[in-house]
Amino acid sequence: MLEVFVRKFHSIAMHELPVIMEKCEKKEESSTSNPKEQAAASETASQSQKISLPSFIQESDSSTKKTGDSKASNFSAADCKSMVKTLVCGVKTITWGAGSCRDVTTTPQAQASTEKLFLPQETPLFSRLLKYALQALDIYQIVQAANGTYYIRTPNSQQIRMKEEKEILEHFAGVFTMLNTNTFKEVFHENIEYLVERIHANFALQIIPNSFLANPHTSATFATILMQFLLNKLDEMGTNVENSNLYLKLFKLVFGSVSLFASENEQMLKPHLHEVVNRSMELACTSKEPYNYFLLLRALFRSIGGGNHDLLYQEFLPLLPNLLQGLNNLQSGVHRQYMKDLFVELCLTVPVRLSSLLPYLPMLMDPLVSALNGSQTLVSQGLRTLELCVDNLQPDFLYDHIQPVRAELFQALWKTLRNQSDSIAHVAFRVLGKFGGGNRRMLKEPQKLEHNDMDSVGPCISIFFPESNSAVTLPVSSVIESALKELKSAPAPAPQQTTSQQQQQQTTAQSSDNTAFYRKQAWIAVQSFLVTVISFEDSAKVFEVLLSHGSFRSGTPPITGETARPPCVDEATRETFKNALLGMLVASSVEDIKSDVIPFLCHMVRHYTILGVVQQSGPCGSKPSTSPQGTDVHVLIDAIASVMMLEEKELCKTGELAIAVMRETASLIIGDLYKALQLPLFEYLVEKLCECCYERAWFAKAGG
């Protein structure tokens, strides 16, 4: 009987489902085509439906007609869903009933067991069932829209599933949870790779491994099989982005099962613990995308760090020295901010007892200070770690270890008192109180102050008030710096999952709206400044006559190298110009405003390039002189070099666009690309980009 159901799953997966999927794809394509194409498609569809006959008629009529290449399904999507649901429930009933059949030699203990015994020759049947049923379950990817039409759901979509789909997947997983351990192990040891491939194609199938890991009968067995598969795929987590996200989710499922069934799954994870940690650290140093390996370690630490897994803590203890040393080296290096935050979190959440950490306490001091000066999540983690040390360690022992970072530590604690979160401020106040009089010893330490060594304040805005006889000057540099900081800031992270889903959505939407508003205002400030500082004294006719002068094409660049750059009188003004141009380049990557920024960017780059070409060649080309009224055009190149050195490498495309516009503009004026590239403007560009290669950070080197 089970064989019949398996063959029916095979029929749906191989014959019915592809035809239905093809129809949905054609409807989606026709919805975007013109009316004529829609009419032609509907006519073709109607013709194909006319010639589709029942199978027995086609066989009897094959002597006079060929069935052709057209295929049509005898069932609709709703019919197939109903059929799959019936088959899954039927298979579950058959498995339960067939496995419960006992002979006279069965013992009472075996009768009471939940494991269903099957013959060895029936194991391949369950393998075929798994293969064809996973394909047939893709029918639930076809969703009915509000207007009654059907469309195919995005494969990796995590949108809310239908209740029916979730129940069917749980019933299907229940079929295999009734198998005895040996049969279950053999079925999934052979098909685990296929199961993962199907989950990648249809994310809803993740319910199946969830059910296996949450079932006490199959959890340890399936976790062992899945863990071995994932360790074999560990190398791919640093290259293939799509697969690595799936592997990371599956790793989290396995680690999470340790908390569900500690006694069995601790034994499962214990032999793999060293390999997970050591290989993750090794591959992170050589892979293209190391971030996933540290996320894997974070998932492991969070899953077993609750203080209830002593067996794993003892196994983890030999890994502690090298792991802390490696994380400290990474934390002290030059990395992107989110990477540094992750290194700090890993240092503070290593899954061992505090007593085991005592020999390595000095290695935690620098990450602790970094955490107290970091994000809200890191501040909370740092305060918990520090309070744990204060409560459980002798004061003299603790003070000896915090002595190297005592000033930075207490300054960070005093700073945390002004945290916007009341709960964090209360914890900081409590920790300072537990230090007693030691919390005031840092008052003799020099404070960290930002000094200004500029001779001038740079460009200013003159504001006149009726009550005042003189104008009030407002420095623009602070405005431009704030605008640049806002444009460079990363999108607001999603809130922690400590509130309800509705509150999370409201908070995320509000934060996103605020971010978009302030970025737009920052761009308006940068744009207004760049437009204001341009001189429009010359008319268009004078400009046209100048650029059409014959000496541009016949002459040669008179000066080269550093001498092409005029001495700058006002460093503050030049720095403000550079920040404004850098803000313009960064703003071109912001999705909300990039459509307005990119045309403006091309105009500004073209303007600065024309000034540079006119100053360095043609009738006006001469030795540069000091100009107190303005700044040199090389400030654009400094801004391009700065954007190429930023952490976000997508901004390199903006720098490349600016360089392309410079090259095109110069070649149009000079008439020859080769001669244009010999201008001091481009020589200076090459020098600045070469300097990027000597920076410490890898992303700055990559920009060069």
C-alpha cells in the first residue's frame, strides 16, 4: 500500500507539478507583456487545452494523431494541494499501522515502544518517499492572489505561511519520527544533501528539520547526521552567500537542540566542538567573507552559554587560550565596525565558567572597555560581565587586573551613566557603587579632549539680527561634518526581540523614516554648500571662447607632479571643501536620494575637472600661485581617494564613476585622451591612489 502512495507522489512531482508551475510562469510573463502578446498567449493556451485529452483516449488515438509536444495537467493547483494533503495523511496512517503489526514473538516492552519496525527491504521505499514527497510539497509555493490568479512564491521568501502548509509539513515529518532509529539513520544519511537542497529551493521545508530536532526520539540522531553534513560544507560558508545563509540557519537549529535535550545532544555536539571552533577561526582568516564564521561562533556561544552544559564547558576549556588570543588580535586590528563589535561580543560570551576564566582575565580587559564604549547591546553585555567579576572576585585580585585599563574603564562607566536607556544607566550606577571609593580614583587622570589646531574657523555663514549691530558668524565646518557623519552612518539595526512583533515593526518603521529624513536633510546641506561656493562671474560666451582655444589641443602640459598643486592658505577651508565633496560621493550610494545625487555629482566633477584643465594647460596654464580667495581643484581628488578607502566597498563604484567623468571631460577639452592623462591633475590622482595601498586597513589597500 505504501508503494502505491509513493508512486502517486512520483506522478505529482514529475508530471503534474511541472505543468502547473509552467502555467503560472507563463501567466506572470504575459501579465507584463503588451495586449497583443497577451491575446496570442491566451489563444495558444486555449489551443493547447483543446488538444489535451485523457490518457486512455490519447493511447487509443495514437495511430491517427500524435499527441505532440504540448502538455497539460488534468488537475488544478487546488486539486494538487488537496491530493498532496490526502497522501501525506495517508502515508502517516500507513506507517503507524504497518509498523504496529506484531508477530507472536514480540515482547511487551517492544509493543509499548513508539518505534515502528520495518523490514530492511522497506528502507529504500522510505528514501523514495522522502525524495518525491519533498518535490510534491512544492505545490504550496503556488499562492492564490487577492484577484484569484495564481503566482509562484519566491523560493527563499520568509513570508507568513498558510496554516494548512505548516500542518502538512509537520504531518510529513511525523511519518519519519515513527521509524526506528536504524531505519531513520539510514534514510537520512543517504538523503541529507538532497533535503538541504530542497530547503534551499523552498524555505518552508525548514519545518521538517525543526520537527526532527524538537522530537526526543529523532533529535540526537538527526542532529548528528546534519552536523556531519554541515561540517563538510564549512568551507563554502566563506564564498557562497546564498548557501552560507542556509547553512548558518541549520547550524543554529542544531545548537538550539542542545538546550531542548541536554543529556543526549551534549554527547552529540561534544566530539564536534573542537572542529567547529578551530576550523571557523582558520577559515575566517583566509575566506572572502569571514563574517559568517564569526556569526557561527556567536550562535554556538549563545546556545551553550546558559550555564547548564558543564560537559561542553570542560570540552571547550582547552580551546580558550588560543581563541581569546585570536579574538583579541582581531579586535585590536583595523576592521569594519560591525566586525569589531562581533569580536568584542565573542570575547565576552565565551562559554566557560568564571573560575576557568581567571587565568585569562587580562585578555578580557580591552574587550570590556570596548564594549562599554560600544552599542547598546555591547554596553549591556559589558556591564553584565563586569558586575559578575565584581560580585565574585576579591577586590585586590580584580584591581590588579583592571589596573592597565583602569582610567578607560571608569571613564566609560561614568559615561554610561548618561546613557539614553534608564536600565543601562541604573546598572552602571550600581556597578560604580560596588567599586566603593575606587570609582573616584580616575578623576586625577587627564580627560580625553578634542583640540582644534586650525588657525582659522573656515567658511562661515553671516547671520544678521535686528538687535545686533554686527553680524554673527556661524562656522560651516561643523554642519558639513555632521552631515557627512549622517550620510556615512549605517542603517538603523532591527530592535532586539524582547518585545512583541507588532512593537518591533512599529519601531523599525519609525527608525527607518527618521533615518531617511535626516539623510535627506544632510544631503541638502552638502548640496547647498557646494553650490554656494561656486563663482558664476563669467558668462557662458566667455566660457565657450576659452574652452575652444586652440592651445588646448596643440600645447603640452607645462608643469608636473606636486608643483601642480597650489599652496593652500586656509587648511580649515580646504578640509571643509573635502568633507562636502566626500559627503556628495557617499550620498550617491543612499537609495532614497541617489537619483538626485548622481546627476549633481557628474556636474560637480565636470566643473572641477574643467577648472583643473584650464589652470594646467591652454592659454592660462602657468605656475600655480597662492590664492587666498579659494581652494585648489585637487581637493576633489583627495575626496575621491578618501571614498575609495572607506569600509563599504560599494562606494568604490562612486569613485570610479567620478574618475570616468574626469577622464571624459579632460579628453574632450584636450582632444586626445593620452595627452589629457598626462596632465598634473591625473598625475596627482595616481599618487593619491597609490598612497591608499600603504594604509594599514585592508579595505583602504583595496581602494588603491
